[in-house]
Amino acid sequence: MTSRLKLHLAAAALATALSAPAYADSSAKPWNETFGEEGNESTVAVVPMKNGGVAVAATTDSTGNGGTDAWIFTLDANGGMIWEETIGGKKDDVPNALIQMPDGGFAMAGTTESMGKGGADAWVVRLDAKGNVLWQKTLGKEGDDQAISLVAAPDGGLTVAGMTDPKGEETSAPWITRLAADGTYIALIALKRPQPVEVTGLTRVPDGLVLSGWKKSDGKINDAAWAFKIDPKGKTIWESTLAQPGTQERVYAAAVGKDGNIILGGQTKADTKDVGTLLIKLNNKTGEPIWSQRNFVTGRLADIASLAVYPTGTILATGRAAQTKEGNNNLWIGGFSKEGLPFWEALYGEEEHDEGTSLAIAADQQLIVGGWSNSFGQGGSDAWVLKLPPKK
């Protein structure tokens, strides 16, 4: 395991809040920490742990074996680092997702240029609870491949979703792969689509799996929100494309609502060039939209990078927002009703660019938010993790 001293400093100034949220537990101890050195670091995923701590997947070019490496570390309940591991070779190797496994260890999905057969290969890494690498596996051939997301399988293995670009052109196609608990390849489901899609997430639902992302523009329609459901055996249940005239829409996040239906979050961009948040709720059985909400704030940019559903049904999201179209982005957190209507938001950051990339709800209902900051920390950008009290 890589062992090195990390500099992690609490950011001195936290938030510029708009309609600041009221918190349920005033005794909760919020914290925020930046992690990085002289280069660039960014949080990709945050995972609440049973002990009250947080597991983090990030990118780093400050240390490691060369290029950009995957950086996995865990924090205690107060934000102090417990252990860390950098993984990668001499080229760029980046994580895209992190989950905790039933045995307390972790699994990471990402993309590697240092290993494998092609220019870039899908990359899956299994670690134990102390950060030791148990196994690594690359998936791909001569083209470019990415592992985008993953979920734990009932048998202790993994289901991985990714993209392949066999010609290095605009011919990318999604796929789903099953791996055994020891990393052995089991099966591949290739999802050939008549129109290219971009996959951003894989979500487990009680009766199957849902891929989400967007269908790429074909000249007739703009980029459109997209989701695709399969049953546990890989059979297609439904495909949903939600094209909105006069807008470009992309899905970056997905979650399961309290009623078992699917909530998609992302960005909507109108022909007027306004950019706002996008939320869509789909019927899990049919893929039909139950509701969709597009929220524009005049003169300001905003989008959703990650979302989670609170026990009350409130939808929580993080991403980026700028006070003006010309201004730098701040890390943004927003609360939405069960119907997708915004009712509070808060901006975190200062004069430089700061952005939210991942959000999760801990067992004690506190909010864990990951992102990156140019305003705080040691280098060009630093990984940033915040733990905030629960919202009523």
C-alpha cells in the first residue's frame, strides 16, 4: 500500500447560502476537508461507511506512478484520514465509481491507459477493508473502453456498466459485464443501439438494472435524456428516450425513489443558452415519465452531477452553479420536493472554481458531499469532502 503524508486542511470559508436549509440536529458536527498537494486532485465518489466514516475515490496527479492515478482513501467520522492507496501506472488511470462491498471492502470502476489491450481499457479494482488491492481486471480490446459504474451482485461478484468505442470514433456503445467475486469474467451483454448513447450510471432496482445517460444528437433531435432497463437475466424490459424540443438534455445521475420508481438528474440547455437543472421521474415498470422538472434561474448556470433520496422522499442533489453566466462555478447543493420542485439551495466556495461531483446520505442521515475546489487547499485543484447536518 502506498504510504505518504497528506495535507488536508479545513477550508476557512464555507458557504454563500441562498434560502439556507434548516437542519434537524443542531448537535451534529459538520466538517469540510480538502485533500491534495501541488498538483490537481478531484473527488469522483463518496461512500458513507457503517462506522460513520467516508470512503473516497479521487483522481491525483501529485503522486503515484505517473500521469493521473486513482486515489482511494477512507476518513473517520471527523474527516481525518485513516488509510490511502494510489493505483495506476505511468499513463492516465482514473476512477469513475466506488462502492462498498458486503465484506467491508471496496470495488472501483474506471478507465486505464497503463494496462490492458487498447488505447484505454475499462478497469475494475477490488480492495479489502484496509485498502489492499485484492485484484484488478481490464476489459477491452484494441479500441477505447471505459467502466462507468458498478453494483454489487447477490453472489458477491460485480455487475459493471461501461462504454466501448471500437474505432475511436463516434460509434460508442454501452455494455454490461458480470464478474465473479474473484474477478473472473462471467458474461457480457452488448447493447447495440441504432443511435449512439452516452452512459453515465447503473442503478439496481428490485427487479433488474437501469442504465442511464443520454442519447446523442443525430441531427434531427438534440441530446436527449435516456434510460434502459434489463431484468436479472439481461432481457430488455424497456427503453426510454425523452427528447425535449428546442433543448439539449443530459442525464448525469440516477437514484431509486422511496416508491421504487427511478429519478434521473442532469442538465437542460435551452436554445436561449440558459442552462438549468433537470429532474425526471420514470415509472420503474414501464419507463414512462411520471413527471419532469426543468429549473432555470435567469442569468445563472446550474446542473446536477449526483443525487440521492432522503428517507422523507426529499430529493437531494449536488453539482455546480454560477451566480452569473460569466462567473466561476461554486459547489452547489439543492433540495427538491417529491415532485421535483426546488425548495432550498446552498452554494459553497469562494472566488475560484469549485464543483460538486458526488452526494450520499449517511446512516445518521447526514449529507456527504464530494467535489473539488480551486478556492481552498494546496494545489491547482484539491479533492473536497463535506459532511453536513441532515435537512428536515
